[in-house]
Amino acid sequence: MFIVMFLIGVVTMTKRIDYFNTSPKAIGILMQQESYLAEQFAVSNSVNTTTWELVKLRISQINQCAYCIDMHYKHLVKLGEKTERIVGLSAWKDMPFYTDVEKSAFAWAEW
């Protein structure tokens, strides 16, 4: 089992498939895609890197993937994202913290 530090303590997660060893070629393609998208969002005038990471966190919440939630949370913290925006993401429709662009991106992610 994995032990992950979360916002409010220690969470135990069920071990999932090790995709890096199970399908290294597919993971390589996925990592190349992620790298390309990161480059694009870093220079975008409409959807920035933080919005992209928030969308990935929201999708991870919907998929209930503890590993991914932890990973994207950590990325957002490194980007300097505010705690209330990270914590409030699961109720983004009722929170005043997000821009119209972010709300549109979240709606797209949930569609």
C-alpha cells in the first residue's frame, strides 16, 4: 500500500497497476503529450498552466484517483496556488475563487 500525505493527514491508498513497467511505450507517449501540453499552456494567453493543473485535479477528483489527486495537488502547491482554491475545487460552482475561464474549463472537464 502507498502512504500519501494529504491536506489533513495520512491517507492509505490501494495499490494500482504500475503503468511505467506494465506499458512503458504507452506511458512514454503519454509523458510526451503531457510535456507538449505543458509547453503550450506555459505560453498561452487564454488558458494558463495553473488552469490546466486545476482541470487535471478536478478530473482526478471525479475519477476518485487518490494518486492523481495527490500528484496534481503537489503540482499546484509548487505553482503557488492558494489552498482555498485547491480545497474548494470540488465545489467550484459555488465558490467565488475562480475566473470565468477556469469555470469554463471545469465545466468542459465535467461534460
